[in-house]
Amino acid sequence: MSMETMRSVLKKYFRFSDFRPYQREVIEKIIEKRDCLVVMATGSGKSLCYQVPPLVVKKTGIVVSPLISLMRDQVMALKQRGIKAEYLGSAQKDFTVHSKAEHGQFDILFMTPEKACTVPSRVQYDIIGSLKLNYPFVTIGSVDRTNLFYGVKLLNRGQSFIDELVREISKEVTNGGSTIIYCTTIKDVEQIFKSFAEAGIEAGMYHGQMNGKAREESHRLFVRDELQVMVATIAFGMGIDKPNIRQVIHYGCPKSLESYYQESGRCGRDGIASVCWLYYTRSDFAKGDFYCGEVKSEKQRKAIMESLLAAERYCVLTTCRRKFLLEYFGEKFPADRCGNCDNCKISRKERDMSREAFLLMACIHSCRGGWGLNMPIDVLRGSRSKKILDVQFDKLPLHGLGKNYPANWWKALGYQLISQGYLKEILSGIYRTISVSSKGEQFLASSRPDYKPPLVLTLTAEMLGVEDNGNTKEEFKTLSTSESEGFSEAEGQLYQMLLEERLKLARSVGTAPYAICGDQTIKKIALPRPSTKARLANIDGVNQHLVTKYGDHFLQVIQKLSQGLNLSLDGEARVATASLQTNEVRKVSLVTNKSNKLTPAKFEAWKMWHEDGCSIHEIANFPGRSAPIKEQIVAEYLLEAAQEGLPFDWARFSEMIGLTQEIISEIQGAISKVGSTDKLKPIKNELPKEITYQHIKTYLTMRNCGISLEAIQSGSIQTEKDGEPAHNASNLSGPTLETCHVERHCEDGISAISSTEKCNLEINEVPTLPVNGSEVQKLSLTSEGGFTNKRHKVSETKEVNSTKLKATESSVVE
């Protein structure tokens, strides 16, 4: 199966210009009927790997896995893309689905959908063995979610904290994004849910003790944006495929780092910047016996405790959280700081902790092992509990020397020393013991009463809270920037209004807003504000189904709202040049039909050809028309635009209609024989059948405009008008204007001027977009004084995050 067919399916149904990393390789192997094991991050596009192959080979694809709610979400989204999808399961009420499935009437049939998971290497081997995969193609993608901010705070449980949390989250509800609050107990879920209700904020609740109908209703309302907040236990877990979740907050630490990664991974699946906060208490880490309660295998108990220990270390980190996460899952992070977690963004205090570190390590050493961290800390704080008296640790010289600090301060220091390699923690069943490592022994050996080797450590939030006498105010970080970042104020208002209109539309047709189109797509629509279906179709993320079914509605809304906000339509396009985490945009001026010499149909055809990159076939058959028009008529429209002096790529047009120098020579010979160009039929009669009227008209138009095909093919444009000598107008390679020539289209013809000539012309900023390979960029200077920009790519770009204003046959015309 060719790559072109795969890309055609991708563009037609999913409106993506290219595949994400690993997707193409996996899809090819599936089509080749090879077993595959695919491990990729949440939100990285695993679903596409099994959704594309059935559409390529035109056979029903069956997806099997255990989540009913996620199954419904995906079926709903696929249907909105024009894909025939359904699910079979206990929740299916349509009894005709089974019969239709037997007759192959579906592209994709879910028996239950994917269960995305983070898979350590040991689990990968278990999967391969259990499923008896035969020499599988194994793909391991990155688990890094670069658009997510990670932060951790110590939690002071109580109603005042919950009230503050509710107040902060309520501020984000108006921005259109959704929030999930994960709790470790049902009691916490109900308490927080009640606080939202008392604050007058509609929220959903989801936990295992609710009946199935109530859970299903909460899920439905949340997915359809009728509720912006969901308070849930891990019962909500993996069963949500909602791309516009902007915040995931954990009220309490999960039982494992794997669980945390998966639950936080519900956030920002559309690639827009989103926030993950984890609030924990020390008691969260004392639940090992509870988690292991019914586990009989020693191996399983050890695995559970190791996962809990990893989650604890993540919470007390003072270094980069993203680096810790990636390395835990076996992936190397190339830097020490990611710049997008609390530890990398917040300036932390550092201090020489050599005295305190010496006291703790010496006390652990004196306790002679076999104890957890609590025992030596109790000794340092001067405790006279029964367990200390029984082993006579009250007699140790260090007893009471650390009473100036509370236990949590010493625990925070202990975990700092563990992370720095001075202490080591060993698991024994559900218990942990602490001892001094060889690095710590060296530190103790080099210490004297009057000297301790410097040991500079970062103060954790717990330590700072104690030293500030509890006056450190808890900070709640929600989204640092709104969804409308990168917009003007009016554009930001338009973006929010379009989100609201999408919500109304989704409710009217009984689907989720994201199933119509994602937030990222709405963002891209709000920037250029298209006025026609052709321009709407050229926006990345807008698929054929959206244009056909909702195009008219969106265009009417855009026109009405833009008019109210004093925003122009099509007058200013923007091309995003940065990644999903930045919002740099560059402006591109567009030519307008101010002379009104062209009819709207002709001018729109020229815009689709020149600015959007559509072919003649695509323009003629664009589905936004009530009926297709002949390609010959489109070609004549374009030639009229060229005669009116609009910027025109003659080389591209000649290549598309098959006009060569040999054909031109034949036409010139025929004209010489006929002696006149008043009528075309006599000229056509002198020519071979393969030379068409379109070839003749194009040649005559070029001649009238003073254009030579030889000059075009050699990289220059020869012009002769009113007896003036010809000048070269060379192609522009890159954005610099210092050594190039620019076409000037005037009422009396076309002449070429050097950009180095003195002229009072205002030049708009020209976008510089990185491409993988060479690229030619042509600029035309109109008599109205504005530059138009058309970028012709010679080799394929891999900058998948850039907006591509290019319609293709497969994406616009079906």
C-alpha cells in the first residue's frame, strides 16, 4: 500500500498533513499483517495507528480492550469525521448493530477500545508472551508530554484548603477548559463536590459506589462540556478521551508513579499548554500495608511498594520533575532542567546543610540499621517513647540534638540525602529500612567537631514552611496563560465566542464539542477568520466532514462575530511558526480585489490558486460549490486574473496544463500560417489534436503580458510592454530583500524593479518558516504597495506544528 494512499486517508478523515513520529511505521506494519507492540505516551496518537489501516485496506477493523466510556467517546468522534464506527457491548442499545457488523457495514468496530498504558520493559515481554505475538514489530515512543506543566505542593488537609482550591478552579471555568480533580478516597470526592455545589459551581462526581446510570450521566455531561469540573476517584481513571482538559489536580498522592502519569495524562491531549498539580500529605506514603493488604505474592508486594516509593520521591524532589518521570520510565532526558515544572520555574533557596546532615546520618549510623527514617528522627527530636526506651536509644549522645526542627523537616532532609546518594532505603516486604551509603560514610569520616565538609542542598517547600513559622502562603497555580495567548484582545474574545458557538452546535446535534473540532482548530479558525468554505477547508485540523456538514454555520457565525468585534475577514492570515508551547505568529498580507474588475467567482478562484495552493481540478470540484464547474472555466478565470495584473505563477500554471516550449513553437507556427489571432478555431485546425484551446489561450495571454516561457523556466521573467526593454525578475530564495528583484504590477503593464532602488514602499514582515530542504519564496509588489507571499516548497517539510495554508485534492475534493 503506497504512502500516498495512507496520507490521502489521513488528510481526508483526520485533516492532518503528515503523520506523527512512529505512526507511519506502525500503520505500514499493520497493513503488512505483522504483529505489533506499540508503547507511546498518552495523547501521542496511538489510536490513529489502528484507525487508519481499516480505512486504507477498506476492511472492518476490530478494536478490543476494556473501557466502555472511552469506546463511546471514540465512536462519537469517528462518526463526526464521516467514518462508519460502532461498538458492541453490554451498553449497546441498538440491536441492529450486531447484524450490520456481520455484514461488514462498519469501518471500525469497537468491542471495547484501547487501554493506554505506560509499559516498563518487563511488562513489554509479558505482553508479547501472553498474546503469543510472532516476531512483533515493537515501537517504543517517548513518554514526554512537553505541553504539560508539572507541579507538587504539600497539602494541609482541611476545609479552608478545599475552599481556596474551589475558588481558584472557578476562575478557570470561564476560560472554556475542563478540570479533573482526582481524590484517593470517596470521602474526599464527596467533600470537594459539596464545596463546589455550595460555591454555586456545577461539577460532576464519579466514584465506584455510584450506580452505573449516575456515573454514565456524569461522564456524558463532562465529555459534552456541560460540566467543566469533574471530582473523581481513580474509577474515572482511563475512561476519558477528552482533548481539552486543561487541569488535572491530584488531591492526595496516587499509589504509584505509573498511576500518576496515566491520570495526569488525561490533561492537554490536544497539545495545548495545560497544568498538572499534585497535592500530598505525608500520610499518603504510609498506606503500603493497605495497598498490599490482599496481595499474597512477595514479588507483587515488592512491586507495589517500589511504585509507592517512586511516587513519594517524585513528590519530595527539588530537581526537575520531568527528568525524574522520564528516567523512571527508562527514557533519558538530555538536560537537567525542562523549564516547565515547578522546580525548574521557581527559584529555590539553597543552604549549607552540613551540620544537620551530619546529625541525621550519624544518628542513623548509631541506630545500627533495621529501622525506617522515623526512628532516628525521633531520637534526634528527643522522644522518650516506649520503643526508644526499650532499645535504650535515649542514651545515645545525639538524643535531643535536633529538637529545634519538627519531624517533617527532618524527613524532608532525609529524602534530600537519599536523592543525593548519602542515604539508601531498602524495601523489606511492606517495610522500609534506612542506612548510610558509602558516600555518606565518607562524609561522616571526613567530619570533625570543628569542621564539616560543605553540603549545599536545596530547601524543600516543607522546610521553608517550617522556617517561615507556617507563614508561607499556599500557592495555587492554574493556567499561566489563557487559551487566547497569541491573540489580540478582539481575537481572544472571538476565540471564546467560537468555543461557545461550538458548544451550542454540539448540544443541538447531541455530540461532544471536541467531536466537531478541537480547541486547537478553533484557535486556527479565529486567526484568519475564513469567509469561504475553500478557506475554511485549508485550515489545519478542519476535515471534509466538518466543511460539508457545519461549514455554512461556522462561516455565518465567523462573519457575524467578526463584524461585531471590528475584525476583517481574510484580510490577514497568520502562520504559526512555533511549537505548541509558544505562540509566535507572523503576518502575511493578502491581495484584495479593490479594482472590482474580476467577478467574485473569478477572484475567489484566483485566491484558491495563488494563496491556498489549490490545483485547477480542486477548484473546479470544491465541495462547497452547489455543483462542480469545468476545469477549462477555472483556467480561464485564472488567465483573466493574470491579465488584470494579479500576482501569478506562470511556471506552475504552464506545468499544470502541460504547456511546453515545443507546444508554444507549434502554436507560433500555426499563428504564422493563419496570420491572425482574432479567431482561435483556424489556429486550432492547424495544430495536432493533443494541443488544446487552453494551450492556445494561455500562450496568447502570456504574450499579451510580455511573458516568455523560456525566461520562466530559466528562473527569470522577460517582459516587454509599450516598447520598454525587458528586465529580469529573479526568484527570491529566503526572506532577504537586499539582492532580489520584485515584480511590480501596474495598470500599464508589468515591469521589474530592483529592491535596492530608492522607493517609499512599506514592506510588511515576511514569515520565515523552517523547512527540511530547499525552498523558493516569491514576493510580488502590487501597485497598492503591499507584499503578497507565496511559498513554494521544493521538498517536504517536517514542521508538523506549523499551520499549512495548502489545500490538496485529497483534503478538499472527494
